[in-house]
Amino acid sequence: MKFKQLALVLLALTIMVVAAGCGKKEDTNPAASPTPGTNTPAVDKVKVSITSWRSEQSEQDLYKAIQAELNKTSPEIELEFKPVKATEYNTTLNVALKTNTAADIIHLRPYAGAKALADANYLEPIDGLKGLDVFTDAQLLAAQGTDGKQYGVPYMLSSTQILYNKKVFADNNLTEPATWADLIKIADTLKEKKITPFAFGSKEGWVLSLMHGAIGPQFYGPDFIDKFLKGEVTLDSPEFLKSVEAMKSLTPYFPNNFEGLGMEDIRTMFATGQTGMVINGHFEIASILALNPDLEIGAFPVPPVDAGGKASVSTWVDGSFGINKESKNKEAAKKVLEFMTTETYGNMILNATKSPSPIPGVKTDDELTNKIAQLSATNAVPYFAVTYLNSGNPTTKATLEGLLQGMYLNKLTPEQVVKDAQKNVDTWFKPAGK
């Protein structure tokens, strides 16, 4: 009897052990296993690469923040930011596209730059992408192909104005100018005080078209672009010549050996208080403050030549983000682009880059950013070279930049600059209605 009872006990224990073993069967799908300390399963990661010409450290830091915010809704996506120096970006990107090694998401140059890549069949159309409807038709135009399809999500609105060192101005009893003559008086005062008036360098061509885009409209006038598009004026017309002569006239107020200085030098000179002003895009503010967080920066529009005229800042959609047509991660890339249409993303860009966002509803407490946004809304003129001269092979924009470099090296006169620029225009431009 005791033997039978012992046997029953042993049998019961055996059944319990077997049942416990079955319950502890090893999970063969680690991706579905709960993450320690959480009740949610881990997910398979998808790496999405992004390339851009914005290679500053502040931009790289921004993408770390974007990664964290993106993962709140898309935890499976891991961003790989692959920046390229601005002056090398176009060449590097073209090689990558031709060799099928380009990033999943591509920072597109605005207007003609994006259109060229779309027309070459390098980009994936994104019509119908969730969130695109927050942008205006004019903003979306910056990343459309000849076929009218949408190929990019607008990144930010850019403007070029005159930034100034508030302390330098205060120490020398200077105020924001009302006219171009006032601006020159400020430059003369700073020069007399042994302070370089403008941080500037002509080593990188894009800096020159950027500056021309800012000051040019005050000399070629508010109707010039419309007349140009209709074929009523050309780049060698007297109005446009005046804008190039104005650039040349600022030479005495530039740093010594400015011909060899690039944007890094320009940025550093202004950040360290060596100069009083810089004619620059607002997108440089974050990088300048990264060098000197205590710097107090002010901004004003390019003043009019005539008293009573309207001051101006040049504006444009500064690039968009599109998807490489050969990407192996298109669905994940689309999720990233959808995130780029959100107010959350817009606020991140606004506060990190000090750049006005095309996304409605974004806010900032930054006084300088708000002023630039206000100027962009009330004193805007088109950045001529980017919006209308960025076609041709080479583009008229690139041609103008090279010619302006030659002018600053005293190899070309302003008259030669505009004459040769128009020769390039003649190779591709057809006026409206002709």
C-alpha cells in the first residue's frame, strides 16, 4: 500500500516537471521578445540614411534629437546622418547616384536642382504623402519635376539679411541704418575704429551669389525680375550692372586677404567679435552661436538706396528632402518624410537652426528668429540666382559666382561680369511668350 502511494506521488511530480518544461520553451523569435523592464516587444531596426550639405556640428546634434523624437512613433527606424561639405555636395551626390550608393533620403537643392534630379529619374514621387497638404503650392514648387509630380518635402524657409554684433554697435553708438548711405557710414565708422566692418570671403562661390541675392534687389529694382522673365531686360542691362558694382564697392570694408576666406572663416570672424556685420543667411546663426553662445546678434534688412524706399531680405525655400528611387528602405523613408511634415519637426528645426519653418503653427521664444521671420513675411524679395538662374550647363548661378570671384581678384570688371553672365543665360533661357 505504501509502495502504491509512493508511486502515485512520483508520477504526479513527473507530470509537473514535464508541464513546467513545456511552459519554458525557448522563444525562437528574439524580435518579438519583451524588452527587459518593459511590456512592449522589441522591433527589428531599419536603418535609413540621410545625406545633406549641412555638415555643421549643430546639424549633427539636431539629428540625434530628431532620432529620439521620431522613435516615439516609429521605434523601428534608425537614422544614419551622412553630411557632406556644402562645396562638395553636388559632385559627391552625383557620383553616388550614378554608382547606386546614394543615401535613402536626399537633401535636394531647391527649384532647378531638385527638378534636374527628378527629371533624371533619380527620385521617388511622393504625391499623396501624408502631411504634404500643410505646405503652400509655392513652397511645394521648390521640389517638383517637369512632370508636375512632387519629389520632396520642404525643409525650411531661408532668408539673407545683415546680421550685426549688438555689443560692437552699442560700444560705437551705432544704430540700424535707414538707407544704403547710412550703412556705408556705419562701415566707415567701424573701419576708423580698427574694426573690420563686414565678415566676408570670396573663396566659396555660393557665398557671392548669396550676398548678391541680398543686396542686388536694392539696385536692380523691384520690377527687374518680372521684366527679365518676359525678355524685356537682360543681365547686362544697366540695372543689373548697378547691383554688381554695389558688391564691388564694398571691397574696402572686407577683411585682409578675403579672397582666400571661406564660410568657416567668415563664421569664426563674426562669432569672435572681429567684425561688426555679416551679410549672411539666417541658417548660419546656429553655427555662429555654437562658436560663441554669449554673442548677442541683431538683424536688419538691406536698406534702400533712396530714403523712403523699402528695405528687403531675399527669401527662398532652402531645400527639400526626397527619396532615392533605388532605396531599399522606401517605406521607412516615407515615414521619415511624413514626420518632416509635422508641427513637432517644424518646431525642432525652428529652434535648432533659428530658421523660419514652412510648417504652420510652429513657435519660438527666440527674439532674433521672430524678427527674421517677420522680415521674411513683410520685406521679402526672391533670391534671384537660386529661383531663376539655376539652369544651364554650367548653371548661370554657378557662372555668376565664378565671374564674381574673378571680379574680386581684379581679373574682371563689373561690365565683363554681367556680359559673360548673359552669354550663359542665352544658352538656355527662353523668355515667357517668346
